Amino acid sequence: MLSSLGSAGGKSAKPSFVSYVTPEEIKSEKEPSRKEKHPDLLPGEVVFCSASTVLKYTQDDLSQRGVFGVLLCTNFRVSFVSDEAPTEEMLFKNKLYGENDIPLSCVDNIYGDKRKLITGGLVKNKYPSKMIIHCKDLRVFQFSLSFSKEEDAKKIFQGIVHHCLEPKSLRCLFAFSYCENTSYPGSYSYCREHLVSSRSLGFLLFPVYFIVPKNVSDEDLTKYQGKGLPMWCWSHHSGCALFKTASIPLVQEDNVPQTYMEKMLTAVAHNHLYSVKTEDLSDTLPTVQDILLSYNRFKQFFLIDNTTEFWMSDMKWFSSLDNCGWLDIIRQCLQKAVEVVESLEKENTNVLIMEEGGSDLCCVVSSLVQLMLDPYYRTLLGFQSLVQKEWVAGGHAFLDRSNHLHLKDKVESPVFLLFLECVWQLQQQHGPAFQFSETYLTVLSDSIHVPVFTTFLFNNDGHRDSLLRAESPHTQRSPLNCPTVWDWSVQFDCKAQDLFTNPLYTEKPKQDTSVRKSYRPRHLRQLSLPSSAFKTPPKKGFFKDEADNLKKILGVKRLSRWMLSPSSDSPQTSSSVREFYEAWQTKPLDYHGLLLPCLDGPSIRVWMQRYLRWIHDVQILGGGPVAMLSKVSEILGEVQELQRQLDRHGCTLTSNHKGARPRAKTAAAVIAARSSVRLSSSFPFVTSRNWSFKPAIPTSLLQSLMVTGMAGNLADREDDGGPESLV
Amino acid sequence: MTAPHVTLGEVLPERAVQNRLTNPGTENCSLCASRESLKMEPLAVTLLPGEERVIDKDIMYICPFSGPVKGKVFITNYRLYFKSADADPSVTLNVPLGAIGRVEKMGGASSRGENSYGLDITCKDMRNLRFALKQEGHSRRDIFDILFRYAFPLSHGLLLFAYLSQEKYEENGWSVYKPMEEFRRQGLPTDKWRITFINDNYELCDTYPTILVVPFKATEEDLRKVSTFRSRGRIPVLSWIHRENQAVICRCSQPLVGMSGKRNKDDERYLEVIREANGTAKLTIYDARPSVNAVANKATGGGYEGDDTYQNAELVFLDIHNIHVMRESLKKLKDIVYPNVEESHWLSSLESTHWLEHIKLVLSGAIQVADKISGGNSVVVHCSDGWDRTAQLTSLAMLMLDSHYRTLRGFQVLLEKEWISFGHKFASRIGHGDKNHADQDRSPIFVQFIDCVWQMTKQFPTAFEFNERLLMTILDHLFSCRFGTFLYNCESARDTNEVRSKTVSLWSLVNSDSTSYLNPFYTPESSRVLYPVASMRHLELWVTYYIRWNPRIRQQQQSPVEQRYMELLALRDEYLKKLEELQLTDSSPNSSHLSNSSASNAASPTQHINHLHTPF
């Protein structure tokens, strides 16, 4: 009687997707004809197997409610086609897969009865009556196979397990059959001509073109398969630059790598003109294995099988979050990037970051540094070229790290996701500085697991070229054309793509020409160098001009600080980073200038849109930041319309208005959404039209509230008690 | 004093300020004095009408962020003001004396070490201040004594500043809440609910307001009988009624069941009458306490409604802890955010304060109340005395159910009604002007409530007409003692002390400058019930309040979203104007039609343009 807790309200009726027909009735009914129950197959998509009368549960499994339909497995996805009339079109529809489709590479884990983890290769003749699929985009599907024909159920279960969990060859990835069957007008969306140097050096790890200091000779290039070779990333306007490299394993007896490394450092220092700081990231940042472990613990908080479990975990949410360490890893990466930024911006020294392989955390840190220092990379186009430059051309092993092929010997790790997480932190702290929206980042993180885009399918440029060439249906001449992820029209129509732009962003106000004439320091993000012919060494070294200037100014050679061990001065670094941040913070914030993240505890947060979007109980109906942003978009739309009218009148607007002039068409989609759908905090991923307006009431409040120890006797006390409380 | 009408933080010309600071009494030699004082630090604060300088002293402020800062401290009968002498950037402190909870001497005359001799001040608004003085000549004695006297005037037979203030405002905040008007707005009285003046002289219950709404069927005699069975005579009375389904929120204190399990037929019948008023099948009684506490209360004569005695009622415990737990929780929170934000394991530390957990429990309790009401069921809410947790629950539920309370004026009415008139013990909980810092009656219950409101405004950024600044202002003046609004424990005490005639209302300040408290994103949706998500996933620490003294936390006057929105609104207006001008010259019928339509729907947001130019 006493503990009549308010749990009743929590399990409210959820009217959507509910089939009130009992399974018995279904069985007695005539079986629906299977032929009609195909999803719209993509070009090159083939159905492997299917089973009808599969029950898909609504998220709260305690209700045991759901909807019947056909479950299929194709060479692209696991797809559930409901027997019921399709629900209304979603605004933010992905053209490749729908809300009941799971691309095969997006399947994370499959669980059987009693939540037993299913692993590939162990599936015998049995099949579970209930199958839970956790997706890499955090969706959770629960299917009951117990109403299907035994033969079908067995086949579909084994099919799904085989295609989702067992090792396969790259050729089996859907991209290849998709691209063979589409006439995709292939083109790389970034310009390679900027990058110089050479391919045919005999190692594939490197992009076709890359830039090294000019003192590095051609013989040096090939010495350690490219290891230890400092690759240029970005130049600060002061002339100092950021380099990254794969570290050479140091062999004790052998002195050769040491001398080679010193030579490389001298090259980076440009003959002692600049001091060089080296940072071995593996000394201070977590390993790729740590990253995977931490993320695996982290993601579990969002893969919710049922409501009760969710609310049970709610009270311990902060400490669980803390213990899994994911936010701390994000903080460490950002902190490291700030340290590098400080070296470049404040001390004007060259920085060489290194790690084994040179293509995981080096990519994270180097791209973050560039995002913080260079506003160009905060635009849509700039961000795209940053990812292409640092990650795709930079040789991040996307294929191994995402482990699409389920090979045992590959180290899977969500390194690119970690980078996106860091970007999200920057973005949520300094919203107006970014041209792209949170939704853009979320969609990008989902796209890693859609095996259609060449961007994320290969380990490096060489790998990509050789495979696409080999797979080409035509002769050797033209390689297979596959879309890159940047061609968003493959996934979304124009309206949906409008949600990728951030209504808060304004372009930098154009300066008057008179002002522009005066010298303005410019960063170098690309070099205008001869585009081909590796035989021609870059005569015009990228810091040559500016170096000459600097030589005059400085007159003195700076002492280089080589091989500083980062661990020895780490407490110092962290306090100096703090000072650097504080000094930056006291200046007025320029969204088109240097951007630093606040790293204090309360400032590093969970990427709510990505992680909470599918969890019904935490949707804020009619609320969330989108409620505000959509109003901004609305006004933006009106302003644009007025601008068009004024333009028709031939009215010229003054230049400072043009600065505030927003980019085209951000508003339309949101306005369309507002008219018919109630926005929620999960916008645009879940539309709330079908949901009940019953509030989610936390169950199990009592058990978990721990007021123990010292507070214990306080808790028993009266509010305005007698004299005993007035000690 | 005939000083111009000014508000805190407003910057006046230095000269005028210094006149007043250096020469509070004598007017005639002000010129020479001000010349002298011009050599001192320039001051950028003006005194309030009625505020008088008491003492000033050269002192060292031990700033926890930038180290010791030399400067001068001024103490008036309202505030402590410190200005650094030569620090860059300059350091200023502007602390209403009401915010001071505790003043202690630090170190003795013989203490060694730099800056070890001085004053240690604990504030109620999440900060501590340390000042160091020279050791020679008992230099701190006078300043300590004065600070102690003026920070705790009630302990020294002095008046609170609210009674000394001469501030004048265009708006009279005391007219914001008129109980009859508010009940009429709710559609009361009805054929089931009547308004009674039985408490006109505070005879039925001395901590209730004079005007109460009770079931039509209950006679005055019934009310008197019920009052004997409810702790401190706080009988169930109506707080809010749902216009369509007539479900009501009633509030009261615990029944006096006691160890023997006493029954009271009148109380049982009274609750039955409440249930019958809208034909609710079962009346839900929300007991805000954890069930163990409710049981424990039997020992002191209290208790809860047993379901064997209250036939058609169901009892739900909401597990919200008492004032002592909340006080300790906020204390722990202060420990991890002031002066520095805990660095390692921030989230675990945050969790160990349980502050957000308590917020969650309060919010989810209120959600349950609101949900029941929306479903057409009447509820009764109580805790032990019905002035702490009960006020939190009823007012939050009302905020969810009734969009009127989400407006600037409506929110003031809500506070006046559920908190001030129904006897939340502000004086005891805050300890206005009282030196007894360890008083066990103190507790941040109202701060916790405002935090809950803030959480709701965070989750629904377009649903509230007021902004974060209003919430901060309310909390600042909860402590400041500049306004009469939050003084005393109940209406009867306020009457005795003539608060309404002798002090100024906080709402006078707010409503005379209402534009700076408005949320530009506000979109009225009158019939909408707001259910916040009471999950730790969405609750966040109110950094801009609790950690606002930390310079590392960027205090943005305006959020970037708001700023952008304002810019766009201004741009739109400018374009509209331009377009109008153009149309006057070339009156093409087509385009004039277009702009007319957009001009008309632009009307309402245009008003917000003003905010852009309002100084913050």
C-alpha cells in the first residue's frame, strides 16, 4: 500500500504501430502474398531470404505489442516491411534506407533469447524466438520469430547472422554491386592539384600527392616506407606549420632511425629557422583500443531495450558516464589540439605530431587544430575538404577501423566518430562559427555505416584506386565510379539537405577594398604548386617567401626544442593551456577567428541529438533547441524573401547587410516541418505526430535514491522539527 | 535624498557617485571632497535612494581567481562594494549585504604569512569572499563590527534595508497579485467551489492567506473541524482548477494521525467532498515525502492518510527529501563549483551532490500531478506542513498546466500565490538579516524551485515569456532584502509589519523595465500542457547561476541564438521599411499586396526589437 509508486503512468499506451490482432488470428488468416512485400530495392540490390509474420515490437518490450510484417535480408540491408499501410512520409527521409531498414554494416550486435549475444559462425540449426538488433546508429530493433514458419524463421535468422556478423570479402560490400548498376557521374569533390609530391614510391599508405619540407630528399622519402616522413598539414600565417608523421619504432642497437629522425626534424625546422615541437600522441592520448573499449561502454547507455531498464539507469547516469571515460577521451583530444594551437599561434613554432601509423589520432588532432585556427574549415565545403585531406587522403584506415568485413585481425575503433564528437563539442560551444548544423554531423556519423560511399570504404587512397580499378566492369581505363558521402543527394533530397546548414552562421562581413589592400596575414591551407610531375621538386618551398621575411625580422636563429618528452612537462602544459584559454577568453569572441573549446567539466557534454534521438521517453515534445532554431530559420526565410523583393526593385543593399545576408534556402524545410509536425528534441530524426502526449514518468524512483551516510540522519528529520533538530 | 531613480548596476557619472559616497551627509563641502576623491579610484556604482555610506577602508581582496587585489571597500547600509586600485582588468565586487550569510575573522594579530589576517565572508549566493587587512592597530575591528551589524540588522535591532529604501518605480508591484482576480481568471467560484473569508483574521490558520477556495458543500463549521486534524490548521484548499474537466489541485498539510492512528470523520468527509466535486472516481493524494518519513512522522503526531480510512483515495509518495537534505546537497554543490570547478571526475562529483537528483524527483512529482489533472482526476498535495515541498509541487504542476503562469505577469502571480501568500517560510529558510548562520530552518527550497523552472525553460525555450535574467533577478533579490516581496514567513506577519505600505515590491523593479526580462522566442500556446522530461539525461546544472562567479564560465549577456534572432528581426524591419518606401514611389499593385501581408504578420515580433537596444 505504501509504495504505490507512480509507475502506472510510465507504461502509457502508445497508439502508433500497434496491431491489436492476436497472433492466433493471424495464423488462421490467409497468408498475405509475399511478392508484394518487398521494399523498393536499390539498383544492384538482391533479396537473399525473407520470412513473413514476423512481429516487430514497439520499443517498450514489456508491453509485448508490435506490428506484423515481412523481414528480409538483402545484400544491402535487413528490412522489415509492415503488413499495415505504410506510415506517412517522413520529412527527413533517407533515400537509401528507411526507418525499418538496417544497412548490413550498420548492424552492431544481435542478441537472441535471454539477451544472449549471437556471434557469427556459431549458429547451428537453432534460432531464437526473439531477436534484438542493436545498430551502430543507436537504433534498437526487436523481432519475434515465433509466429513465422519454422523454415523461414531459421533461414532469415541464419541469413541475417551470416551477412551481418561473419567475415566477408570487400567485394561483397554493397557499394560494388550498387555502383555497377548505377551510372554515377564520378568525380572527386576536392581538388587534388593542391597537393604535391609523388606516388610511385612503392608504398600505398600515402596519398597520391603530399607535401614534405623541401630539405627532404627523394631518397629520404622511401627509407622507412614513409614512416618518419613529416607530412605538411597546414601553415599558420606566421609561417610556422603543422606536420604529422608515422613514428619509426626505435630499435635500441640501431642508430639509423634516430639519425634519420633528426634529419627529418631539421627539415621541419627549416634549417633551424623555426623551433620544432614534437608530440608523440601515443604517449599522452588513449590508444585506438582504449577508444573502442570506452565507446563500447558508452553506447550501451543508449541502446535501450526497455523503458524500465532505462529509468533504472537514470539515477546513476552521471557516474556511469564518467566511468566509461568517453567524455574524458574527447576532452583529452581537444586539450591536445589546444596545446598544438598554442604552439602555433602563441609560440609560432613548428609542430610535428606523430604516432604509430600516423593516421588515427594524428588525424583527429591535426583536423581539430585546423578547425580551431582556420574558419574556412568551419564551412560546409571547408569541412568536407578537411575530412578529405586529413582523413581520406591522409590514409585513415576507414575499412579496418569500422571493420565492415568482420575480420578478426583488424583493430576496430571509432576514431572518426571521436573526431566528429570533438567537432560537435566545439560546435555546441560556439554555434554561430559553423556553417554546418548538428544534424549534418549526426548524418555524417551515420553514413560511416552505409556501405555505399567510397569515402569510408577503404584504408587509403592507393587501396581505393586499385580496388575501384579492379572492380571496374569496363576495361582498365576507367575505374568504378562510386559516390562519395559528400554527394548528399544520394541520401537526401534538397529539402532535407537544407537542414544541414546552420541558421546561426553568417559569412564574414566583406571588408572594404581599401582595408583589404593593407597586409593581412593569411593561413596556408593549400599550396599553389605545380600539380603533377613528381620529378620536379617543389622549387617554391611553401615557407620560403615568408621565411625570408621572418629571417629579416628575427635576425636570430631560434633554438629548437627537439624531442621534448611531452610527459615530463605535462602538468605544466595543462596549466599553460589554461592560461592560453583564459587569455583568449578575455578577448571579444570572433566567430571568424581563433576558436578554443572550454574544457571544464560542465562544458563537455553528451551529443544529445545523436545518442538520444530514438529513445521515446526522453523526447521533449514541442521543445528542445530546435524550437528556437526553427524560429530563427523562419525569420531568416522572411528576410530572404524580402531581400528578393528588394532586389526586384533594384535596390542595392549596403555591404554590411550583405555580410549578414544568409546563405540560400536554409529556412524552407523547417518551416514546412512546422506546419504539420510537432517538433521534438529528436528533430529531424523522429517526427512526433503519432505520439501520445502522455508524459514519461520515471519508474523506480525510490530504490535508487541513495541518501546515505551523513545525510542519513538528516533524511529522517522533520522539516521544522521540534527542539531535537535545533542542535 | 532626492536622488534620481536608478537601478542597481546602472552607471552614473563618476562625479555624482563620489559625491554621495564620500559625503553622505554634508552637501556644502562636496566640491572639495569630490576633488580629493577623484584622486582615488573612480567608482562606477550609484547608491540607491535611501542607501547610505557607513564606512570605507583600504583592503586587500583575496580573489580566488586572480590572487590578492589591492583596493578599497565601501560598506553602505545596503551593500558591500569593492573596487580594485590598479589591477588590470579591474576587479569589482558588488554584494548586497543580504546575500551575506556569515562573517568571520580570519587569523589573529600574531598570525604570520601574507594576507592571513582579515575577514572571511560566506555568501548565500554561491560564493565566499576573503579580505586581508594590515595587522597593526586592530584595523579590522571597526569594519568587522560594522559589517556584522549591517549584514544582520535584525539581530541588532536595526531595520532591513527594504524599510529604508526610498526607491520609486512607475509600476506598483504590489498590485500584481489580487487573489479575487486570480480566482476569477480560473473561473471561480463555481457551483462546486466557493470563496470563503473565514480566515479573514488569520483565525482558522495563521499561515494561510485570508481568501481561500473550498468545496461548496463544506460549511464554515466543517472547515473549523477539519483544521483541528491538519498540522498547523493548514486544511485542504483549492490552488488551481482545470477549466474543462474541473479537476482541482488542493494543497494542505499532513493529517494528525499520530501513533495511535487517529481518525477524523470530518477530514474524511471533506476529502470525499473534494472528490465528488468533479466526479473523480478516486481522489489521488500525493504525499511529497518518502514513505519512511511519512511513517516516522506518526511519532510526532503527524502521518498520512491510510487507505482503510480514506475509502476513495489513493495515496502516492513522491520521495522528495526534506529541507535538511536539500541544504546539505546545495552545500556540497558549492564545494565542487566554488571557487574552482572540480576537475577530475566532474560528473561523479556532480552526482554525489545529489542536487540534480532532487531536481528530478521534484519535477517528476509535479509531472505526475499535472498528468492526473489532465486526465480529469482531482488531487490533494501535501508534505509535512505543506509550505515547502507542497509549494514546489503545486506551483510546478500549475506551470505545466496553465500557460498563463508562463507569462511574465503570470509567473509573478504564481509566486505571490503559491509561495508568498500560502506561507512558504522565506524568513526562516533564507534567514533575512539574521546572524544565526547555522539555523537548521534554513534551506534552499525556493532556489531549488527556481532551478526546476529553469530546467523547464531550457527544455521548452519558446514556451515562457520571461527569460533567464528574470530567474536570476528573483534569486538575487530573494537574498538582497532590498524589496519586501520575499520578507517574512506568511501573510499575517507581513500585515503586522506593513510590508505593502513600507517597502517596495520586486515586481515594481521588474515591471518598470519588463522588456529586459522578456524571452524573444516566446510563442504563446494557450492550451498546451508542458511535460518536461524528468530524466538525468536532460537535466543539467544551471551553470550560469551556480558557477557565475567563475570568470572561466563565459557569461554571455545574450545567447548567440538570441543575438542572431534579434539581428534578423531588425534586418527584416529595415527591409520592410525600405520596401514600403519603394512602393510609395513605384506603386506596383502586385508587390504592395505581398509586403502588406508580411507586414501584418510581422507586427507582433517587431515589438521585441526594443530589447536589442536595452542595456544589460
